[in-house]
Amino acid sequence: MSRYRVDFDSLPWRSPMGGVRCKVSRHNDRQLRLVEYTTAMDEHWCDKGHAGCVLDGRLEVKFADEVVVFGPGDGIFIPTGSDHRHMARVLTDVVRVMFVEDA
């Protein structure tokens, strides 16, 4: 596994939707996303896959047939595709997750 050194303090926050903000750092064919979710996050279903690790807080992910709760140190892997649609909501004031994705 590759190791990355990223000065996230120097990167600007982006806000793709209400209650969510992120910082993105690209490294060749990969990108790291530091994502911060808050209780103000809009409810939405997502088909995009995710692979990452929860840094702080607790996140509930609702699939069509089950609900999974992730906490600090837990890895998240959600494959891409309509069969894996999911909706997430925060169970603490703030949840921070680090994702490593294809750029």
C-alpha cells in the first residue's frame, strides 16, 4: 500500500452539498479525500462506491436491506453500482472519513 504525505491544512475546503465538506489531494492515479459530515447533511441515496476509514465520529449507512454503523478506525468499502445504493447519516455532531479513490 502506498503512503502519502499530505498537508491538508494548506488545502481549501470544498462543499459539494449541504452538511458536507472535503479537501482533495491528487497523487498520480489516486486521490485522497478528507471528508467531514455533519448532522446538517442532506439525506440522499448514492450509487458511487467508497473505500476509506472513519477517523472520528459514528456514521450510519443504510442499504436497501440492512443498516451498518461505522465508528473510529472502521474501514468502509461500498462497491459502485445501483445494487449497492446507500444513504448515510451521522450519529455524532461531526464524522471525518479519509477516502482513497481512483483519480
